[in-house]
Amino acid sequence: MYQEFSQVYDELMKEINYSEWTDYLKRIFLNSQSEIKDVLEFGCGSGNITLKLASSGYNMTAIDISEDMLTVADEKASRQGIKNISFYMGDMTNFYLDYQYDAVIACCDTVNYLHDLDEIQSFLMCSRDCLKSGGLLMFDINTATKYKKVIKDNTFIYNLDDVYCVWENEPEPEKNCVHFNLTFFVKNEDGTYNRYEENQTQYYYQLEDIHHCLLNLGYKNLKYFNFGTFLQGSNDGDRVQIVAEKK
């Protein structure tokens, strides 16, 4: 997974404003009862948010299941001269470091890649074990409403300078998921193209179910924001930012 996709990921995600996303996370950090310095990020991908937080002075530990994505992220950090990031390959549902952090984050619908509530609970347990008492867990999810009414079975075309991509969505409502089938063509220096395929699946959940998982694992001060704001989020929105505190 992501072997070829890691090379074109940033091109396809150019529409995402990572600076605004990072600023939003930093505003949430400022509302913490204790200072946030050390941050663990699950699902760091190519490091777009990781690098921006590190550049803002946070000590980052970045985890991803894809070695290829981590290679891209590490190369970007080296080019920018950013040294306060430690990269590890690992699974967000089964990961442990003998260190506790001020905050654990998972961004850009990383949690939507988890297959079921058991995996959600495993992720929440790993996060809890990596947090200091009073530390913050922060993650966002795309809602069922977004998958059903916005993403649906649409097809998206990306025609970029060196990449042409056809992104087809295939909903499977009986399993609460949408399959993403990507075919992309990457331009070579001689003008020819290499063709690759990538298949991913994202799953959607009700906030009530995630709420129960958080409570069962002892998290407190649970907050659900309409993403990008501090207004109450709900299943009717597109994306919800979830913030929880370890007891």
C-alpha cells in the first residue's frame, strides 16, 4: 500500500491547506490545561502536518504504517533542515513507546481507515498508553453523512503537470465503507508515462459509538467540534474534530 502512491500523494493533495489545519490544531493545544511540547502523531503520511508542527517548535514523533510514506516525510524534513522529528514505522492499533506525550494526534481522516470499532478501541488504547495524565488525544473523522452525500460514487479527475489520476469511489453501504480505486499515470523525463493502481478503503462511524469507546477507556472532557471551529460537531456535518483528555 502507498508504494507508488507516496510519490504523487502531495501532488494530489495540493488542495488541502495544511497551514490552516496546523493552526487549528495549535489553537486546540492552547486550550489544554497543561503546556503541549511533545506530540505523537499517528498516520503522519508524507509529513505535511508533522513538519509544520515541528517548525512551530513542537517535538514530534511521527508514526506511519507505510515505509514509503515515511521515506518521503524524512526526505522533506532533511531538505528543510528540521531535526526535532523522530520517524517510526508502526501500526496505530498496536504500538507502544516507552515514553508519554503531552498530546497524541491523528489527522486527515486517518481514523477512517480503521476497519471496525474493535480497531478504533485498539487505537484509543494505544493512544491512552502513550499519553501523560491530562494529555490530549485529538483526531478527526469524516462522517457517514459526508460519505453518503458528498463522496458517494463520484469519480474525480486530476490532471496535473506530471500526474494524471482517475479517482473512482465505490460505496459499500452494507459494510459502512467506501472503496477508493485510483489509476494514475506518472510522466517520465522522456515524456512517456508509467501507469499505477492504488486501492484504499475508508469506513464511517457514528459519533455515539466513538463516544462510548472513549468513555469505556476512561477518557474525560470529551469534545466534538465542527472541523475548523469550536462549534458543536455532529453526524450531520462533513468532518468532526474529536478532543479527549486522559485521566
